[in-house]
Amino acid sequence: MLTLTLKELTTVPLEAEALCPDMLAGLSLEAIRALPVLLGKRSLRLDDFFSIEGEGGEDIEIRGDLVKVKWIGRGMTRGRIRVVGNAGMHLGAYMKGGSIEVTGNATDWVGGEMSGGSIHIAGNAGGQLGCAYRGSMSGMSGGTILVEGSAGIELGMRMKRGLIAVRGPVRDFAGLQMKGGTIVLMSGAELRTGAWMIRGTIISMKPLRLLPTFSHACDYNPMFLGVYSKHLAKLGFSIPHDVHDGTYRRYTGDAAVPGKGELLVWQPR
């Protein structure tokens, strides 16, 4: 395993696209230490900021408060990254495979436009998880993002496929312009959930303040949630689906688009 320890917290964001299994696998320690990173406009070496031990491979552990370190795991297709501490912006952006685990918090744009793999945040996350970057028509198109704490605005904006599950509360515009995939809100969300939603499913375990452009369709227990419940339970995010425990109130929208998305809000007995 390759271990990198941040020497000190930088005040200027550090762009470290080199922190990716695809780039580090097979390299010698000398080659890894010489990989370029950007501090503002200056191109420097990776070992200017990290103490590096072990050997190049697909299993990487990064230690320290990396809140200013951007683009960790960008475009990774394989391997594993474990961040012992906090992670900076664009964690797992354009990710296609492999796994990322963060023991602390993460900032904005986790899993931006990712198409595969999994990201697990033990703490809180910022805004724009699994989102489309500005000017892009599609966000997350596959993979899984799990957040044990809270999450910020525009969760899953323009996502097409994949799964996002958040245990804590989520801020405004969850599922903004959503085109597909599934969002699970264990503690609900604030305002404008599903705004301009075209397709996809948002499941909330708590009541939501819905936009008037969503219409109540029925109360039922979808059969597909039995499969989802088993899958989520393996990930540590169990949701109810037994008719004896309650039902899901289904809303459709957003009629302002118009869209064919669905919001499923749990109604316990």
C-alpha cells in the first residue's frame, strides 16, 4: 500500500490530480515523489507537500486535513483510495471505477459527473454531489455516493443514473433537473426538492415541503423497493418497505417542465 501524509495545510488550494490509482500504479517511489501538482499557478512536486512511503499500486491511503486538496481520484477507473481526514473539492470527479472512502468531511462537487465506482463519506459533504459541471447537460451517470452526515445544495443535479444516499439532512434543490437514477434522503431535505425534475426517483424517509407542481398520485408500497431495500441494507442504509410498517406517498412532477419524475415519501403507520 502507498501512504501519503500531508506535511502542512496550505492556504491556497492544491490541485493534485496525480492522487489517483491509475497514475500511481507501477511507478517507483522516486517517480511518484516527482509527480507534478499545482499550487495556484506554480507547478511543484508531490513530495513538496506529502511524505510518501510504501510502493506504487492501486491501494492508496492519504492522511491529513486535505480540505484544500482538489481533484483526488479524478477519473479513476480502478483501485482504492482511503482519505484519513477531510477531503477537498472535486473528490472522485469523472470517476469510472474503484472506491473512495473518507473518514472525515468532504467539500463541494464530490463525484461530479462520475459514471462508476463508489464513494463513501463518513462525515458531512458540501454541495453539488454527483452534479453536472456548469455548462454540462448531464451529471452523474452511474456509481454510488453514500454520505453518513449532511449534504449541501443541488444534490444530484442533472444526474442520469446511479445512487446517492444521505443519512443526514440535505439542503435546497435536491434532485434539481434530475434525469434519472435514485436519491435516498434518510432525514429529508429543505426547499425545492425535485425542481424541474424530468425523470428519476427521490425517496424520503421524512416529510418534504413540495413544490406546487408536484401532484399526489397514490399511496402504495412499490415492489422495486424490496430489491432496493436489500441493496441499501448491505450499504448500511436500510429503508422500510413492508406494508405492515407503512406506505409510500407517491408524487409525480415536475409539471413545470413537464416531467415524469417521482417522489416517494414514507408514511409510517
